[in-house]
Amino acid sequence: MSRKAFLASAALCLVLAGGSALWAAVSRPAAQSDARPRRIVSLNLCADQLVLALADRSQIAGLTRNATDTDMSGEAARARGLPILTNSAEQILAIDPDLVIGMPARRSTALGVLKGQGYKTLDLKSADSLDDIYASIRATAAAVGHSDRGEAMIAGMKRDLAGLGRPGAGRVAAYYQRRGFMTGTGTLVDDLMQRMGLVNLAAKLGKPALAQVSLEEMVAARPDYLIVESATSRVTDQGSEMLHHPALRDIPRISIPQAWTVCGSPAYTLAARAMAQQIVRLNGGHR
């Protein structure tokens, strides 16, 4: 490709951070083999986790910078030693991926553009329910050439969840985060709470998917449980300090690592199991 053609077809920056990706479109030959992909690139933290769980290690050519962050990714241990992408489009060009996996980004139509340029891509929707997770697993497993692994993973998740029951028994819980943000209905956390037999306080208060709830409002609502990120178990800054206010001290807590709930992934079952065990313990050992 000439320098002129390169500059005409590609912007020279790539943003890979958190749950979004901004990609430049790059022309390449449209011909693709139906063989199992050998150079898979992930554009998104959630895609990272599915690729790590389902693809062969030798197939993975690039992950996002958050892939090895244990606070963000449930598959961080598997990501160690694998190529981590920077913000350089030239790095991606050098990889010449034969499969690009990502998720919708608010300000990017990158995957749509890549499809038009001949790249083989998989655009995964954000998972807001367990069924969404199963769909993402199946789609990713098929794309990386390991459909059998996807079906085995889903079967294992179903077995794990089947024995947990609904220990929440209609009690009210609030997923309360740093700086007083509470997760509402229609989210993956809400799906998890319902599966455990809990009622989301956000639904009772008519709150949206994410709302900032004051300390006073939370105390007045008095949920049966506060579900918190395990990283906030101690005060590290002002954002986590309010979660340790004396007014909240007597509300029982369920602690879950953020890495298990930030994305729709197999870690859903880890979060469900931990939540169920803690509810039973807080209920005196009774389901």
C-alpha cells in the first residue's frame, strides 16, 4: 500500500480503554479463509474476556490494556504474557488481524467500517442478562472456531446456577457504588439480583439504570442488603469513604469483585455463587 493510500484510508490513532474503542478504517484485500482465525484482535474489555476464555492462546494477537487488570477482568490471569495493544494504529496494521472482535462504542462505527473494508469482524452487543451472555459466548466461540467450547461453557454455567436457588427470598438490596451511584433495572447486576431472589431497591424507588443516590435517601430507604464492590471494603479515597459512613454501618453487606460483573462473561456464575453464599450466611444459614 502506498503512503498516499495509507493516509487516505486510515486515521493514525486508536483508543482502547474501558468499555469503548475508536478505530480507524484500513483497506485490505477482501478475501478471507474459512479456516480457524490465527490473529484475533479484541477491541473491548468484555470481548477480551470471551476471547481469553474460548480461543487458543496461540490465536490471540492483541488485547486491550485492561485485559490484565485484576480489578476489571475476570480473565486477567490468562491475559498475562499476551500482546497488549497501545494507541498506535500502525501496531494493528502490523498484526494484520484475521478476526476483529469488539462491542458497540458510543462514538464509533468502527466495526461497521471495518466490515466494509473486508475485515472479518464480530460485533457483540453489551450483555444485560444471562441470556445475552449465552448469546455472546456462542457467537464468539463460533467466530474463533471452537463452538464446542462455547456449548460446554454454557452447560457448565447452567449446572452451577441450577443449585444456587433463590436465597434472597424477596428481600430488598441496593447495588451501591463509589460516590453514591446505584445500579438500576435492565442491567446485568439487576438480572443477577433477580436470579438470587432479591428485589432491586432501584425498582422500588423508580430510579434509572444508573442513578446517584444520596446517603440520606439510602438511609431512609433502608434496604435489607447493600451489595458493594469488594475493592471498596476499605476507605481509599472520598469516593469509597461515603460507603463507610456510620449511618450505613448496620445494613448487612454482600461484597462482589467488580471484575465479575462489569462485563457479561462466565464470571457471572462466580458472582452468583458468592452472592448466594453470603445471603445464606447473613440469613443465619437458612435459604
